Amino acid sequence: MLKVNWDEAKCIHSGNCVKGFPQVFKIENDQFVIDESGGTEDDLRAAVAACPSGALSIEEI
Ligand code: SF4
């Protein structure tokens, strides 16, 4: 199973993740939430690859 980690210090808030995979990356109560169950493993890997800042990374759990 994959977990997506987010490094807030690296994030440049381009919004690629939220726009591209809104079922996975969400803003809830002003908090950035990652719900891995909202996408396939390919979706998660594509989202991480599309992040321009390197803030997202994949972890096998
Ligand atoms: S795609 Fe990356 S840089 Fe853009 S908002 Fe998401 S985590 Fe931040």
C-alpha cells in the first residue's frame, strides 16, 4: 500500500495535486488532507510526479 507524504516547507502551492486529483488531495477546514483511498496507486504516483516542487513523495507502507 502506498502513502503520500507532503513536505509543507517545499510546497509552492501550485495546486496541481488538488486540481489533478481532487479525490485524493483536498482542503478541509483549511487543512491540506491526503486521502490515498481516493485514487489508484497509478494516480498517486502520477500526482507525485506532477508536483513541481518535490513536496510530495511516495512511501510504501
Ligand atoms: S502539486 Fe506539489 S507544490 Fe503543488 S500544491 Fe500540491 S504539493 Fe504543493
